[in-house]
Amino acid sequence: MIKNILDYVIFGSGILIRDEKLFSEMVPETMKAPILQMSFKMKKKSAFTLESQKNRKNNADKSNQIESNCNWNTEVILGRDCDEYTIIYHKCGLCGLGKQEGLFHLVKYMCVLDFMSVELMGGILFRTQTLANNGTCCDFYITKKGSIWEENKSL
């Protein structure tokens, strides 16, 4: 129920919610959409392969060449085997977009999606900081569920 029309702004073809509590609850609910669930679960078969890690690194290296406030700057560190790898985001495209639109305070609520998407792909995400929470980077250490690295996380 809309209590104050100023809490809602029409933005493009959707509604952008400025209410932090509502936004923080809405974001994880989006991952319950069947199409998103299916998309991430389909990646489960290939998410933990050395080929996938190398592709992710190559794609990050190419993307890092693009100058934009709304792009990511990503460092992918290949794992000791296919069951673990590290991703360090030195720049976050969502943070850039949030700042551009004056909504940076909402970006931190989107970080929960990282945990949810990795879990759907059969992994576990360990992270100590995010750029959206004023960290120096977003440090992802990702392990396959049930692997030896799950209990011996290196981050």
C-alpha cells in the first residue's frame, strides 16, 4: 500500500522504490522468479570447471578495457582446482549506476543476490567486504558445495 507517493518514482518502464526497507525485502524476492531460478541452476553443471574459470577470467579481462562509470573492474584468480576460485571487484557497475541516479544507498541491498546466485549454481560464497558497504573491493571466494575448500576457505 502506498503511504506517500513521493516514496515511489516512475523510472523508465518500471517503478523505482526509494523506501529502503521495502527495497531490501524486494530484492531477494526477485530470485524466487522461476526464470531466474532456472537460469542459475542451469549453470550448476558448468560453474565449477577449469574451462569456466578461464572463460570468466578472459571475459573479465576484455570487459576491464571498457571505460564506463557503470562497468565492473574485475580480477579473476583461478583456483587451485576446479572447485574454487576468487573474484575481486575493484569497481562495481551497480555502485556506479546507483551514484549516477542518486540511489547509492540502495545498492548494498543488491549484494545479497551474489550469495543467492552462487548457491543456486551449487557453490558457497565467502566475502568479507563490498564496495556498496564502503569496502575497498568486493572480495568473492567461491567454493563448490561439499568440496575440500568449503571448510578450508582461504579468504
